[in-house]
Amino acid sequence: MKNILIIGAGKSSSSLITYLLDNSFQEDLQITIADILIENALKLINHHSRGQAIVLDIFDKKKRQEEIEKTDLVISMLPPNLHFEIAKDCILLKKHLVTASYISEEMKTLNEDAIKNGLVFMNEIGLDPGIDHMSAMKLIDRIKNNGGKILLFESFCGGLVAPESDTNLWNYKFTWNPRNVVLAGQGGAAMFIQEGTYKYIPYHKLFRRTEFLTINEYGKFEAYANRNSLKYRSAYGLENIPTMYRGTIRKIGFSRAWNIFVQLGMTDDSYTIENSEHMSYRDFVNLFLAYSPSDSVELKLRSYLKIDQDDLIWEKLVELDLFHPTKKIGLKNATPAQMLQKILENSWTLQENDKDMIVMQHLFGYELNGKKHQIESSLVVVGENQTYTAMAKTVGLPVAIAAIKILKKEIKTPGVQIPISKEVYEPILKELEKCGIEFIEKEVPYLGYNPNNVIG
């Protein structure tokens, strides 16, 4: 029997745990879920004979190493900054490791030790990063193997609310960490390349420079640029590609409204607000507006940002109760971003029977035998409810499948890595298709950005 230790039983763990338990007899697995709070883990295990939940404080080094010693493979579902200590333990105790998080610079330093010990340290094997890598490399390898030259690669992904649960004017609800949504796009200008020309979008302009796309029967969407679209050029073997752009998908109109928060300064996380605990929502808005002895908060905001009273953006702000005089923030020494997050969580949290939706689309432009072609590859996954979300499914299932295939030595190349080799992406994508996670491909006219070779 092989043992898998899952550390962390948060929102993205439901499908991961269920998949491993469902396959535990066939694959002869014992699953241990460790968390500081085990109620959620116990609920997901549901008395399954091959699952157990334990209380674990991950800062208790002795207990942590005792549990890792007992297992064959560790899955860390902790926040990214906590993976490294787990990874060092896995090197010391010679255990495989799987995470859904971006590879940190610290994690990269363990590559030689992982190779020397024959250990697979698989990272970025969730949704984005994860399914995006694997589905992209499948098409990139296929185009190159057929003799094509790739000219354009664009990749878009978003966690949204399913149409049947879309009950607010923003057409959005939180499907993953709300803090990451509030802080999205910060930390530097978005960078990408179009027709050989590097482009940059500073944060204060990010949500007004959007791309538009259509996805199957789900209609039109918009996307704002990710911070660094060029990060994976080398990994994907696209060093000389003329156009590469990665973006985050939202329903049309979201970014224009979100830009209001950016312009006001409500997404700033660099300083704390005095007396934030006792402030009303209305007080919070007024912090960012000029003093007036006579004008209301509403009038000052509309005037400052030139919002007409009949503009849908205004209705979106009113819907959030932003001008409520008695609703309290209730957070002590909070940053503006934390205060905004608290307000949004009251309106955008998934209800028990709400369904979320994952949307992903890749565009591949390439030249073959003197002709230009384009492939559109799209994925839509709809969740079941508040627990078994599309986000949990698309993050958790690739992690679970990778873990099993590492233990079965179907994935055996050691080292700190991401899922871009055929050894990894081919079997995992095949299994994901059986679970209903399947891309729809279609040939579309090659669009490009600059068909007449005009300097951009």
C-alpha cells in the first residue's frame, strides 16, 4: 500500500481528496489529510476506510517530519510561501512532492538534491498554472512536429460564476482566494509582445486595456493582461515568437467597473487605515474623496470620476452597499485592500448551491507550407455547488492524477519541474478528459495583429 499525505484541506481540496479516495482501492492507497482545523477534512473523508484526518500545525517541525516520514508522497495545498519548509523535509526524508503553486526561487534551489535522490517535485500542476501548461504544450508540440512555425500564442483563463448562479450586476463571485482577486495586477507593469514589439501596461491603466474573446456557446468575454506574459517563453520553446499574451478572463464590463476601485486607491495594500474597525462602508468610500461641507459622498464620487447617474457602473457600486451609513467594516488596522475585500465578500461569496465556472482559451497562430493558420482551443467547466466547485475540480484533479502517476512510476523524471513534458501532460490530460475536463479545438481564420507588416 502506498501512502499519500495531503497537507492543507482548504477550498481547493474537495475534488482532490474525493478523487484519491475513489481510486484508493484500485490503486491501493491510504490517504492522510493534515490540517490545523480538520472539520472540513473529516466531512470530505465521510468515514471512508482509506482516509484519515489528523491535526497538524505545520510550524511544529518535529510532528511535521514524523508525518512526512510515514508517507510515500506529499501533496502540499498550503499557501505558496509555506511550501519550501515542506520541500526541504521531503528532500531530507526522500519523499516525492506535488504542489499546484508557482515554483519559487527557493524551490528551484532543491533541483539538484531532488535529482540526486530520484525524487519528483512536481509544481504548477493545478489549473492556471497547470492545465494551461499541459494543454498548451500538447498543441505546441503537435504544431512543431508537423513542421509548423508558431507565430502567435495567447492564453486566457478565468474563474467566474456559472450563468445559472449569476445573480449580481458584476457577473462575478469569488471562486478562489478573494485577496488575490483584490490585489490582481499589482507589483509591476503587465508585459507582453505583439508582432515583435514589446508592450507594457502600468497597473493604473491595466483594467482599461482589455482583449475580447468568444467562447463556444457561452458568448463574449473580456480579459486583462497578466503581469508577465513572457515568463514561459523559454519553457514552452517559444523564445522567438512574435506574439505572446496571457490574460485573466472576466465578463464584459467587469474591468471598467473594477477600475473605479483602482483609481480611488481602494486596492492599495501598502498602508493601514486608522480606526478602520469602526468605519462604515460609507466612511470608507469618503476616505478617498475631497472634503466638502455640503456635497454628499455619492455626488463627490460621481463628480470625481465622471460617472453619470444612469451609468451601469453606478448601479454596480450601489449594489455593493458602498454608501451604507451603518454597515461596519469590522477589521482592525486594515489596509484599503483588506477593507474592500471585506465589503466584496458580503456580496460575492458563493452560496451553498451556487455553481462556479472555469473558462480557458488558447489561440495558436502558425505558418505551415507558406500558409498561416490559427487554432482556437477552449475549455469550460461548471461546478456542482459551493463545495465541489469547478475551481476545486480543475485545481485538485491534476494534482491527484499526477500524484498517482508518480507513485506508479509512469511519471519518473526526477527534479523540480512543471508539467510541460510529454511524459507528464499526455497521461494527465487523457485522465482529465475522463473526468469531463476536455478542450474543444477548432480551426479559425488567422487573425494576427499586423497582417500587413506595419510597424506596431
